[in-house]
Amino acid sequence: MARRKKVYEKIEQITVKYLLRHVGELAVTGWPRFDEDRQLWVVTILCETPRGVVPAGRIELDKDLNLVYATPREDMVSAVEEQLRRRLHLVLGDVDELKAKGIDVITP
């Protein structure tokens, strides 16, 4: 158990350092999982937004904890923007006025 904790701590150090250097402070890491088939550690990259935390990409590390893949920053930005576009928002306003602004309106 203590060995696993040390591995998780090392993975967190590596992934957080990478994110701070290459993405920014609004990106955080998810919980690491080991993909037995590919023999890789996979860590989800999450992005904090004003509308909540959304998945943005992933970081992959080999068994020796060498970084072998990270979703490119531009792809993460696109993924976050797309998710935020698809999220529903509660907006109180006149139906016709909202439609005129290009907002899809769902009414009861």
C-alpha cells in the first residue's frame, strides 16, 4: 500500500509539473489508473472553468513513469470550449429576445 502511494505521489509530481509548464494553473490532474493492456499510466487532465470542472485531455506515462504522451494544449482548449458550448444554462428572459440573440430556448 505504501509503495502504491509513493507511485501515485510521483505521478502527481510529474503531471502537475508538466501542466504548470505547458498548460497553466487552471488545469488539474485526475486520479491515475494503470492500463494493463498498454502498460501505461493514464491520468485525466481536468480544466477548471467558471461553469465547473471539465475533462480536457490526458497524460500517459510508461511503467518507469516517463511521459510518453500528453494531449496538446490546443486540443485541450478546443475540447473545453466544445463542452462549454454544449452545456445547458438557466437563463431568465423573454423567449423572443433570447431567440433573437441566437440562444436555443427550452420552455416548460
